[in-house]
Amino acid sequence: MDLVPSQRAASEVPARRIGIVARIGREEFAVILPGRRDEDRLHCESMRASVEVLPKEIPLAESIGIAQFRAGDKVSYLYACGDKALHAAKRVGVNRVATIE
């Protein structure tokens, strides 16, 4: 059962867009997508919406934080930005997508 979110994420993003899908915590996953942040946000909104319409008997929510890698950034900085964006999404409520500028 715990593989469902990662499988769902992988199935919702067109194959040509998937870079890496990895579990990084108990209930947290990282999806690294090549491309522009505006395109990635649309894909993340699509993934979020697909979870939101599941039957209420399946207690699943999805909050997504988006961070953008820039030349010269360290992986630890990218992770921290993504984590900050994720927590911003959770503060607003469940089933949200947030971006850190």
C-alpha cells in the first residue's frame, strides 16, 4: 500500500518528464522533473487533483512543494527550498501546491 503514492505520481507525469521519483521520508516523496517551473507546477496540480477525487473512504491527501534548481545550487539548498515550499503548502491546508521563489 505504501507504494501507491509513488506509483500514482509516476503514472500521472508523462514518461518523458520523469527524472527521478524517490521516497525521502515516511510519507514524503521527491519528484525531480527536467523543465521549467511553470510546466512542473501544472503537472503537480494534476497529480494533486487526481488524489483529491479519490473516494472519501481512502484517507489520502497530497501537499506539494516546488523548488527550482539553479546552476551553482547545492543539493542541500534545493532540498531545503523544497521542504520550505512543502510546509508552506501544508500551512494553507491539505491538497495544495506551493512554490518558493
